[in-house]
Amino acid sequence: MKKLMLCGMAALMATSAMAQEEAKKDSVEGFQFTTVDSVAITPVKNQKNAGTCWCYSGMSFLESEILKKGGPVVDLSEMYVVLETYMDRAEKAVRTHGDVSFSQGGSFEDMIMAIKKYGLMPDAEMPAGVMYGDTLSNHSELSKMTDPMVAAAAKSRKLQMAPDGEWMWKKAVRAVHETYLGKAPKEFTFQGKTYTPQSFVKYLKLDAKDYAMISSFTHHPYSMGENIGEQFVVEVQDNWRWGTCFNLELDDMMKVIDDAIKNGYTIGWGGDVSEEGFTRDGLGVYPDVEAADGPGADQARWLKLDPTAKRKELTQKPLTQKVVTPEERQKGYDNFETGDDHGMHIFGIAKDQEGNKYYMVKNSWGKTGKYNGIWYMTPEYIRAKTIDFVVNKNAISKDLRKKYGIN
């Protein structure tokens, strides 16, 4: 058994090393990256046609947490967590008569709830796409079936109850979800031992109390001074559980990310990927078009560029990045330029050929782009476009935990 675990870990590290070497050799029209520091991750997966980035990034985050604790290499089932989360979101939508939206999106609060409430299981027990003969998700038809059902229940004046006390609508919605996603087993075997989803969490030594949600906005007081320890609800649609975040000063928010990687931890990141500096080839940059080396130096030509040409101009080589202040960050959130588009997994730090810093980020779009599913994002992009992130509290320095009351 021990030999099997060591072989699995060796294969994992070898895959990670190969990916990093490929990233060094390849480039995006002038970008060349060298890894400075990285934490072990599991292989890149593909969420395909489903709005489940929150779960793929969340499970990836937990898989790295398990490795950090000395646990086994495990591929966690996204669809099990998706099934239970969809059901919880459906109930919230009905109880609020539709004021909470029912959709495929979610947040890292759903991952934390999985640890608390549902438990976890290996992917082999409930893989994506298996119910319709595929190996990847496609939730388009599923949503067309369940969205009207939940909406009808939310608008009902009186709901019918089954003899066992459960809503009839909920039984119907669960049946449809299980038809498309699969029915979760009550017990399963992993490495020769039998577990329930809840006992599997205990075996993996995961505890929901170990995690904190972090953000930085100025429309709420920072979690310090007379407001020490206070958290706020991030006002985005997919935070339907109304999960709360510690509100850190912007520089401190960034320090948490750096300290985490330095200490062998990773970050589950949620933010905006709609910017022109976020490419499908593996870049997330936030260039200053007014800088001397920026494409905006030639304003007449710049203004005439179509969106595709503009994106290429911004991302063909390292450029001076914008200085992102708390005020600019807040403005982007307030005017809806910054939204909760996507969830990804930050696991390392790299530099380009000019010595500029980047975060290494695992995506869930398969092995796409120049770096086989890994993105390189500048600190300025992260400063500007982060909505929130989840981190192990032990990754945060004692000084910052004391300053913000993170216990």
C-alpha cells in the first residue's frame, strides 16, 4: 500500500515537472516563463459544458490540501458535490420565492459546505458525463429541465408535501439531477477500505474550520481595529449561500497569497476573466496602455483596433502593468467591470524573461492554451480582478491573523 502511494506521488511530481519544463520552452509570442516556487497539484481537468468552475477549482484546491497533509493522491468527485449543491440552491430559490437565482454557478462556500455537510468521494464513484455515455460534463439539457421546475415551485402559493414530509417538487428535481449526474452511493471502497462520504472526509483529515474566505473592498470596513474579526457578505449572484469574507487591506490580501505559496499551501481563486488581458492561451495581464512601452502610446492607431487585434496588442510581449490602488479596484467592482466570472487554483509563482512576477494558476478547461491548462497571471491582474479566495488559515502569517482576528 505504501509503495503504491509513493508511486502515485512520484508520477504526480513527474507530471508537474514536465509541465513546468514545457512552460519554460514554450512562449506566447515573446513570453518565456521560469518557475520560482510551486506547490504540488493534481492533473488538469475539463469542466466542459457546465458552469461548475467553482467545484473543479474547489476540488483541485482540496486535493492539494490533502497532499500537504501527507495524504494520498486522490481525484475527488465534482459531480457528487455539484448534485448536492444544486439541490441546496434549488431549496434556497424556492424558500425565497425566486429572489435567489437557481443556476449552475457557485462559490468556494459550496466547497466548504461539502466538507461540513455532504462529505466527499472519489471521482470513480460518480464521474462526469457517465449517465449519458460521455467522459465530460454537459449540463445544458439538465438546466433546461430543472430551471422551469424550480421556478414553478418558487412561484407556487402552496407546495404539496409527500407522506415522508419532503416537498414533492424537491423529489422531482432530485430525480432529474440524478438522471443526468448519477446517484451517489451511500458507501464506497477506497484503497481496500469502506467509507461513507462523511467518514472519507475524516480519513482525508479535512476540516471546514481550517479555511477562511479573504477579500479586499472599501465599501465595507476592514476586519481590523474596532471591526476586528468582522466579516462581510460579498455581493455577487453566485454567493447564494451568503458566505462571508474577512476584509483585508489590498497589500495584505496579496501578502496572504505569497505567504501561502511560500509555506506550501495553495489558493482557491474567484474573480473576473473578461478582461482583454485575459487570453485563452494562458495569460492574465493588466497592461498600462498609457505607459511608454504600451500600445496606447499611439492613440490614433490604438482606438481603431478591433477587439481581437487589441487583445493581441496587449498580450504579445511583457508590458508595464497598471498600478492598482484600492480605489481603482473598488471602482471596477462598483461599475460591474469586475464580476465573479470564474474559479481557478493558484499554486505557484513564476517570472518572465524580464524578471516580472506571475502567479501560476490551474484552470479547468482541459489541457488548453500554450501551457496545457496552466495560466500565468500578473499580480496587478490579481489585485484588480479578485472577487475573493479561500485559503487554509495556517497559511496566513501570525501577524496578519492577529491584525484581522482570523481565528
